[in-house]
Amino acid sequence: MTPAAVPTVFVIDDDDLVRTAIRGMLKSVGLRSETFGTPQEFLCSKRPDGPSCLVLDVRLPGVSGLDFQRELAQAGIRIPIIFIIGH
């Protein structure tokens, strides 16, 4: 598998401990992940072209996860999203 084809799970959560826990869980089952504290960090990153999904916190400071989902759709960024919430 070429590096671009390696599946990646992107994680956006404002809580560093949550990001670390999810990254560790994904690594334990052999999945590659990249984590971000804000949706803006995700948008500014260079993302590989391979298969991917997004684990997205619903409750983020500023833009909510649901608002960010709409922004992605409007920008033509098509990625499966798994929503999480700590409440």
C-alpha cells in the first residue's frame, strides 16, 4: 500500500486528553490517525488522498461539530464523519 493509500482517521476534539486516548485506541488496532484541536487546524493541514474518516466532537468552542459538517459539505469536502460527545 502506498503512503497515500494508507487509511487515516482524523480526530477533531478540543480536549487534549480525549485526542490522546482516541489516538492510542486507534494505534492499538493498527489504524493511522492525525489529531487536531480545532476544525481550522484540520482545514489547514495537508491531508493524504487515501481513504479516511473524521471523528468529530459535536461540542467545540466556536463552531460546533454540526456546523463544521455543513461547512465541509458546502466546500465539497466529502468524508465520512463519526460524531462524539462527552455529555
